[in-house]
Amino acid sequence: MAAFLAKFLWEKQTPIGEYPVHRKVSYTSIASDPLPMTQAWNRSQKKMDIERISDFKALKPDLKLAEGPKLILFWTDWGAGVSWEQRFGTEKDLMSCPTGRCRLSNNKKDIGKAHAVLFKSDRLLRPSLIHEHKSALDAYLEDIALNTTLMEVMGIKWRAFVTRPKLLMSWIDGNCSTDSKREEYVEKLAKYVHLESYGTCGRFRCATWGHMNVGKCWKTYIATKYLFALAMEDYLCDHYVSEGLYRPLVHGLVPVVWGGTDYRHILPPGSYIDARMYHPSALGDLLTALQRNPIAYGKYHVWRRHWTLTKRGSLCELCHRLHTDTTRGHHIDIPKWRLETEQCMVAPSRMFDSEAWKEVIYQ
């Protein structure tokens, strides 16, 4: 089985550490990796996708699984000075996974024995799917049904966690004029709420607050000052998100998303706000109302009882699938596959000068 190693968003059992974890739960974990993601494999659309892609060949769909540990072969290096084990964990780390019976190898002579051959791809990236983490999701949905508050999750610390002096920030690097027209949404939203914008497209700088390092700025300043962060993509494409989505989650903010993917598939329900559901004026009203109601705002963080975000990533899901997934397939040209199956839209320019915004914002 040959495989691309995506920079996964997983669910992972982790001890209490840098990021808040308030209860350990035994379930199949999500590993998280806050890096750009572009392709998700949806089993319900498998047949349709195969019919659309001329270079796909189904190979022995009813394979029998062999017993014993699976061998994962690293065919290429992960990056300069960084090994696969440093980036995604060692065999010892795999032992903490629900299905951890996998061995790792860097020896290309093991190609004949390998169950998965991994090589780095910067073009095909795949976030894990929330519905694949049934135990955690079921427990979280029960919390929602029981109207669980953040106080029940964090105890007396919850009040300090939700008390922050500023409402909203954004961090936008790269393109300042985009196909998604995020810049127009931000401009319009800023007429209704106070927004502080960072990055190459913003006017605020971490250096203003005495922080020259971006990571330290997020951890020591942004995480303690703001309730919400805009996480807006430059393209409205299905299955595409960037690290801008995960920074707020890691640092305790609620992301306000703007993109083309279906966020219900990759994030816990009630952990984010989808800006494409709101005209900027309506979104401004919602954010202001949540700022005034700490209990309601706190419910956007109850998911932290069941999931945590880690920066390194994990091989847990791959190892699990090697033991449980009997489906086999072959793509000759993976970039072509993505190009032929992706769905993107370009938002209309100056959309808030007319009713054109209704083409982008769901009614």
C-alpha cells in the first residue's frame, strides 16, 4: 500500500501540557497539524469520484488483512534536519494509539515487506474527519445535549479563561487581494465591531506589544487579549484550509471562518463561527452579544474536554487503517486528480455595494 503522508488534523490522547486538556478519554484520537490542507477523501463520494477520474484503477477491493504488525517505510526524508520520527512520532509513540501495532523503517530494502510507503508531498494534504472519532464526538454531543458549561469543564478557572479585554483580531499574510474577497468582508465587518488586524495585510504589529517572535506573540499576548480570531482563506475551494484555522484553536480563541470547505467535517460542532452564514452586520451583532455573555461564549470551548491540538502530528490514523481498511486504489497523477475534482468559486468584487454578497453568504 503506497500512501501520501498528509499533514493530518488528528485527535490524539495527550497529557496535560502546553495546551489545555481537562479530561482524558479513551477513544480513537485526532492528531492535529496546523498546516495547509487541500484534499479530503469522502467515502460516500468514492464511486462518483472514480467515475470522474480517468486514471483511477480499482485494485482487488476485497483484500484480506494479514495478521501481525504493519511495516511503514519512509522512502524520502521529511525535511532538512527533521526526520519523520521527529515530525510524526516514534514506534514508542505509536504504542499509545488505539491500533499501535506498526513498525517503522528507513531502509529501502524493506520495500517488499512494507504495508505503506510514505514520501513527502507538499501538494496533497488531508485533514482528518470529525465523524471518524465516534467516541469523542458522541461524548461531546452528550455534553451539548446536557447544556454543559465551561465551568463544568474547567472549574473555577473558566472565568479567567473567558475574560479578555478585546473582541476580535485577524492575522492575514500573503495575498491581500484574494479570490475569496476576504478583504472586503473584513473591511465591512470593521464598520460594526472593533477589529485589530495583524500580518502583512494588517496595520497592527506584535512589535508594538514588545513581541518580535510571532509564536510568542500568539501565546503571550493574543491568547490573553482576544476572544475571537478571523480565520479567512484566500480561496473558496472545497477541502482547503490553511494554518490560519488552527492557530486560534491552539491558543484558546474561537475562529470565525471564511472558506470553501465544509467545516462541519473537520471541526467539532460549536467550536467555530462560519462567517459565510452571516452578513457582516449580523456577525458583528453575534460577536458583541457573545462578548457580553461569558457563559454563552464559554460553550464554544466545551469541545476542549474531548479533543486537544498538537503541533507535531501522528501516524495513529495510518496505522489504524493498515489494520482495518481493505480498500485499494491507484492514482497515476495525484495533482491531476485534485485539479479535476476540486470545486472553487471566485467571490464577486465590491459585493457589499449591491446584493452580490448573497452569492457567497448562505441565506
